[in-house]
Amino acid sequence: MEVKEYAKRLAAANPAVQDVIDRKETIWINDRLLPVDLIDGLCQLVVSDEDIADAEDRLARFAPYIRKCFPETEETGGLIESPLKCIPDMQKKLADRENVNIPGMLMLKMDSHLAIAGSVKARGGIYEVLKHAETLAMEAGLLTREDDYARLADDEMKKFFGQYTVQVGSTGNLGLSIGIMSAFLGFRVKVHMSSDAKQWKKDMLRSKGVEVIEYEDDYSRAVEEGRRDSDRDPMSYFVDDEYSVDLFLGYAVAAHRLQKQMEQMHITIDKEHPLIVYVPAGVGGAPGGVCYGLKRLYKENVHVFFTEPVMCPSLLAGFASQRYERANVHDFGLSGLTHADGLACASPSGFVTRIDNNLVSGDLTLNDDKLYDYMRMLMETENVRIEPSSCAAFIGPVGLSRYPAAGEYCRKHGLTRERLENAVQICWATGGRLVPEEIWEEYLETHL
């Protein structure tokens, strides 16, 4: 593929962009990163602390319904939340294999094991579906905030929701979260899936009564066609992964949940004990919301990096070029094809690349072979299964110790050797719970 002129100009000024064009693993450091307080007013105009609190309250209202319908949420009282796990054996083996020092405590945020949808998309996707259902029911006079939301499981409510359609474009995990939750509530559901989507995810959706529409093209085409189809139907609602504030809010709620978990584990986050987080990124909705929530909570004491495949670093392209959603990995001579199906989005979310423009610390890329190697390593050391896309997160702590640009970032932002030894580094696992056993066997035998 031909490299566009704007990409060539960027590469001449930034070695990380040249690495992208050369299909090399790299780290891009965000030179537009600003203290949160400097941009607080602008951020709150778009997504305020009150908006995030409102999303938390809404999820609490739905907890009785979730608890009634999904017994696996009994322990959490109907809240869809995932474990936070120390992974010291993985930390040691990862450091040994990559010949780096990984300081501090390495942890795994297991959104791979979230109830119902088994991925980070259970946060934003399920939240947006629940909010839509609440809005429709309240407008129809069938629900008030004072009601026990468990009544949404009644046949009367399912019949009511059956008048409406929910649609979404997806490479896989968002489609699962939207499809499973919407169908359970009683909505008709259409999931428009790109060529990158795994067959087992399509099969699972169809088993839930979801209509799956397949495209030979990439994610952008699936979203475009889904949006167009939904616009033609006044009874249809489109969940827009590229621009949805509601999706973003569902992800942002994760920050306070994580804070509570760390408090229960007696983990302190402050200047002397920084938090460093690595989140695999596709179009950007989930990592963008997680980043935003964490930065609003911990400010300069948290450093959030996105991780992407070498062949499809769309967020890196959007941030580095400042072209946002107009950036495309094809412009950098890349195919956009990757084994990390959940990260196979050629262009990033314009909303996320704008709102996180001054908040994200940087972006790291990795080759696809490491997705499977890291997956096997985690299973061997910690007996935890996460899907290959999720394993992109492990390039984070490796890259932070390996690249000179990362060392310069640490010096600039006060991450001294002593503070890094006190740090908590979190790899955010984005999916895996619903993977069928036969697919795990395929993953285990995949060596690139």
C-alpha cells in the first residue's frame, strides 16, 4: 500500500511514526499530554464527573434486574465487575523472556472475565443498552426511578421492548455485549460484523436469537452499513462505537470500581506510588473511557498507555497525526489485518482521540506472534485464560523498560527508579471468558 504524504511528513519528524511505516514494534509518546487541571473545564463540558456519577447510579438501579437474571452476578450484588489479580509469576517470566526489568507490582484487571459478555465491552455495551431500555420504559410510563428494576424481567416488559430494534457494528466483543443484553431484555437485535470477526462469536450471537449480518470488508464498513440500516427504521437504535458518549461513560465507571478494589487490597496510589495502566485498543471506546475515568480520579499519579498491533495502530495514527477519525492505518502503508480481531479497526474514534488527546501518555505496538506467546505464558504461570487480543497489554510493562523514549518519559514525569519500584502496573485484560473450549485449543496451537 502507498504511504500518504502526511504520513511521510510525520515520519520525518517522529521516529515512532517511521517505525509504524516500517512495521516495527515501537512506542509513541504523547507530547501533548497536559496536567488534568489545565484542561479540566473543557473535559467537563463534554463528560463531567456528574455524568460518570449518574452512570454509576444507573448501574446500581439495574443491579436487582442483573442479579435476578444473571446468577453469576450474585456475589457482586448485580454489579458487573471483574477481579483484580497480582501476577508475580507472569511478571518474572515476562521479564526473563524479554530481558528487561519490570519494576513494582504487576497486576491483571480481568475484564476478560466480566459477567454476561466476558469482555471489557460488558461495561460500555451493556450500560448503553440498559440506559436505552430505561429511557423507553420511562417514556412509556412503565417504569420510575423508585421502582424495583427487577420487574424489567417480566413478560410484559419483554413484549414492550420487542417492538424495538437495537443495532451495532462490531469486530466481535461489542457485538456480543450488545447482542446478549439486548436479546435478553426482549429487543430485536442486528449485529453488523466485519470480516475480522471470529466465527464462534457470530455463532454465539445467532444462538441467542440475534440477527448477524456479515461483511467481507473491515470494521468501518460494518459500522457504516449498520448506522445506515438503523437510520431507516424509526423504531431502531444504533449503538455507535465511534461516537457514543453513553458507551464511554460505561467504561469510565471502571475507575471508581478499580479504586475500591485497590483500597480493599491496601494499595496506595499517590506521587510516590504511581499507577501505570496498559489497555489494548481497537477503535478506542473502551480504553478511552478507562483512561478518562482514571485520569479524572488519579490525575498525574496515573499514566495510561494504549497497546495496538503493529499492522493496525489506528489510535496511534489518530493521535500522532491529529487527524483523529480521518487517520487510517492504510495511509501508513499497513494492511490493518491482525490476529487481534478486537483491535482490527483501521480508523480510530474521533470522539476518543479528541477527548483523550491531552490525557493518554502514549501508545505501544507489538507483533501478532506475541499475542499467542503471552497468552500461553499467562496460562502457564497464573492459570488464567485471556484471549489473544487482550494479551497486547503485556507489551506495556516490557516497552516501558525497553525503549529510550519511555525512559525519557519517566524522567520528565518524575517516575524515578524508586517510584517505579513502588508502582502498580496494571495490564487490562479485555476479553476471553466466553471463548469455547475448542477455540482455546486452536489458540494454544497457534505459533506465528
